[in-house]
Amino acid sequence: MRVSRVHPYNLPQVWHLVKPLIDKPLEYNNGEILSTDLLEGLMLDNLILLAGHSEEDLEGAIVAEFVIHPQKKELFILSWGMKNWTGYNKWADLFEQALIGLALDNGCNYMSAWCRKGLAKKMVTLHGWDHSHSIVSKQVQPIGEN
């Protein structure tokens, strides 16, 4: 079991395996980002793909980006999908180590993620992440549109 960074030149060989994992968490967003958008960013090397795999199978994938703020640099997780979330605990430490290594190697001050309540609880409980805020959303429509 290991977590590896997938470089852009390897994406054509693995995207058909990664895409279903990345699509799962994107079902819960407000349509602001699709896996095709992530693929474009990955191919341009603007985003990072981490893949959790055993010798024979892909178990999980994370897409992240570096965000440079005026005072700090952040590693932001855009999508984190697992083949089977009941197996998360056996992969959690490996993903955590890979994320921390990536953040430190690139001068990040902190990491953050958009995630659902269940994953947030696991991240806080198992790895000491802070639940610093919640995002709530509401769809709006221009007047006269149904």
C-alpha cells in the first residue's frame, strides 16, 4: 500500500481509474467544478493528483492545489475520493503523510479541504485537523427564471 503522486504524463494511462473516485465527492458540490475541469488543471500541472494504490488496485485519489495568499501558502484539497470509505482508516495515515510531505516540500503553512461532515469528522478525530469553519450554500436564480 502506498500513496504516489501521478504526474501529468501518466494521466492518460490512469484517468479512467481515477475519474470515478474523483467524481464521487464532486456530486455534492454546487456544480462549480467537474472532473473534466480537474483533468485540465492536472494536465497543465496546475493541480496535484495523489493516488492510493496497492500492487493491483487503486483505492483512493486526492486532487489538490497550492493557493498563495498574501501572508501564507495553503495546500487545498479539491476532491478526495475512496473506492470504499469503510477502508478509509487503513489508508488514512498514508494519505496524511503524503499530504504533509507535499505541503512541507512546497513551502505551505497549512492544509485545508472542502469535505462532507463524515470525512471532516474522521480528519479531526484521526489526524488532529481543526474544524475551523463550515460552508453553507444556497442556489439563487435571476428573477423570472424557473
